[in-house]
Amino acid sequence: MSNHASNVANPAPLGLLGFGMTTILLNLHNAEIISLSVVIISMGLLLGGFAQIIAGIMEFRIGNTFGAIAFTAYGSFWLSLVGIWVLPSAIPQGGVQSADEISMGFYLLLWGIFSMCMFICTFKHNVITRIVFGSVTLLFFLLALADFTGSHFIKVIAGYEGIFCGASAFYSSVGQIFKHEFQREILKM
């Protein structure tokens, strides 16, 4: 997401790794390849949430507004999603209502709109960054549509698209790590 001329390590590979691996794992569930379990919840909380927020804070430190907003926002997405799944059972009965499809649809729609705004900003970035943000925008809109319509088919399609989205972020992460370690571009960015 950014190139740095400082002595601070590039936080983007960490943020992209957190985003990519967690997105792949959740969308394996959406595509009905695995079931929703503590594996996805833990990954969402720790790698998707906390690791991305750490990367975002590091991006703030080096003055990269785009990376800072992207990683802290998407890290917060993962923390809020885990909260949506876990809080209704953690709070005494009657304390909080579980999410329904319409409220989840609006939640995902808002994330889609945010992602679309971030995608527009990527027109100044490399191709892989445009792919990551373009595919996450499509993913959120598909998931919102699946919830609004109750369409199982659209959710499964979203799952496969989400696997692609997560894989593109993972690719970008590894590409940046390789580039730093080998001092040349190994993976096309």
C-alpha cells in the first residue's frame, strides 16, 4: 500500500496478511467449504482485528493516511463482526438482540460504500492494490445483497469472490515481503 523512506518497517504486509488470511477463512465458510467455528472467530479477532489495527497505527506514524485508515477501519470491521457474533450470547438474556438479515445487510452495505471510496483512491496505486480494494467492494455489496434478499446462491457466490479477494491481499503482502527481502520485485505488483 505504501513505500517508505524511513527506518520504520513497512506495516502494509502485516495489515494485508491480516486482511487476506481472515477474508479467505471467512469466505471459505460463505462458500460452504467449512463451517463457522471458533477458528474463524479467533482469526477475525486476533489477525483480522488486532494485527490490522497495529498496522494501521504504524501507518499513521509514518504519515500514510490511506494505509492508516484502511488498516484501522478493516481491523475494526473484524472486531465488530466478532462482536456481532459473540455479544448476544455473552450479555444476559434480553440485553442485546442478535443481528437479523436486514441489519446485517445495512452493516455490509455501509462497508461496501466505504470500500468503494477507498477503491477510488487506489487509482493512484499499483494494480494489485486496485484488485484488493475493487474485490472487497464487490464482496461487501454481494454480501449485503445476499442478506437483503435472503439469497443463499448470492452468498455462496460472494464466498468464492471473497476467497479471491483475500488471496489478492495475501499475494500483495507476500509480494511486499519478498521485495524487501530480495531487494527486487519477485511477484508482479
